[in-house]
Amino acid sequence: MVKQSIFGRIAQLAKANINTLLDNAEDPQKMLDQMVRDYTNNIAEAESAVAQTIGNLRMLQDDYREDIKNAQDWGNKALAASRKADEYRSAGDSVDAEKFDNLAKVALQRQMSAESEAKGAEPSIASQSEVVDKLKSGLDQMKGKLNELTSKRNELVARSKTAAAQSQVHDAIKSIDFMDPTSEVGRFEEKIRREEAKVRGQQELAASSLDAQFNQLEDLGEQVEIEARLAALKSGGAKPAIGASGARSESTVDEADFDKL
């Protein structure tokens, strides 16, 4: 009964579904810390109760040793009184002999009483010693469970913090995911790509306009050369020749007109 009262709450706590408690807890770390505190307090109470039980056993053992000592003392007194009675009887003093024989009897009676008390305490001492041994063993197991609970608490808290840190890192990485078109960087990159495309379009337009201008310059140069050669022909100077551009100058007249020449 004593043992059950001491370990009742501890056993209930040890058998509790810790996972369920943690799942329902708003803050698992606080829940674990509270469990460690409760377990520690219960162990302290158990230690006090076990100490009291051990103290009671030691009192029984002290009384037992006292009874044994008293029985030995009364036995010695009975022996001394008996010897004294024999001495008086040998001396012819029957009165004193009878007196010391009676003292020996009283001593023997008290010796028997002390032996009886000692013998009656032996079962209680044996039973109480067994209880104390079990309580000590149970207390050691409780302390071991407390160490396991503390280690588990530290492990779970560390894992929780690691998971939280990993989640933060994951969120941070996701926020700057270059391949994610919805990220800030992705949207900024898309904006730059559109601006670059616009610049390329402007460059293509500018290139087309410049090519047209060069073509106009080439046509104008050819007309100037034709006019110069025509003037040379009229003055009886130079003959038609290959132009600087590498192509013969062409006339706008009908080719049949040349056959009339």
C-alpha cells in the first residue's frame, strides 16, 4: 500500500500517451518542460516517502537490537543470581539462596520477554526490508526514466528548432527562386527581358531605316555618274567605261532604239 501510494502518480505519468499530449499542446516545448518538472517533483515526493519508510525500518532494527541486548543482559543477570544462590546454599544460608534464586527467575522471565519481542519483530523487519529494497529499486528506475525524459525533451526541442530553421530557410530560398516566375526576382527578370526585346525591336527598325538611306545614296551616285559620262560623250571626250561600282551604266531607253543606230 505504501509503495502504491508513492509510485501511483509517477506510474500514471509514465503510462500517459506523450504523443497525444504533444499533439494537443499549443507549445510542445512548454508541455515537455512541464512534464519534466512534474516528474521531478513527484520523484522528490517519492524520495521523501522512501526515506520515511527506511527510517521506520531502521527504528525497528534498533528496537530489535535493543531486545537482543536486553535478553543477553538478563541472561547474564540470571546466571549471576543463580551462582550467588548456589554460593549461599553451599554456605548453609538457605534464605539468601532462595532470594537469589528468585532474582534469577525474574531475570530469566525478563530475558524470555526480551527474546519474545525480538522474535516477534523479525517478520516485520524482513517484510519492511523487502519493501525498502523495492522502493529503492523503483526510485532508481524513476530517476532513470527522468533522465530519459529529459534527454527526449532535449532531443525533441532540438528537432523542433531544426525543423523551424529549415522551414525558414526553405521559405527564404523559395522567395528568391530564380526559376519561379511568381517570385520577385522572376518578375524583375521578365520585366528586363521585355525591355531588352523592345531595344532589339528599336535596333531592327533603326537598321531598316539606315539600309534604305544607303540604298538612296547608291541610286543617287549612279545617276550622277551617268550624267557625267553623258556630258563627256557630248564633248567628244571619254568613252563609256566600267563604273566605280563595277557595273555598266544602263539607259532607260528601249533596247530597240540601239538597233536604229
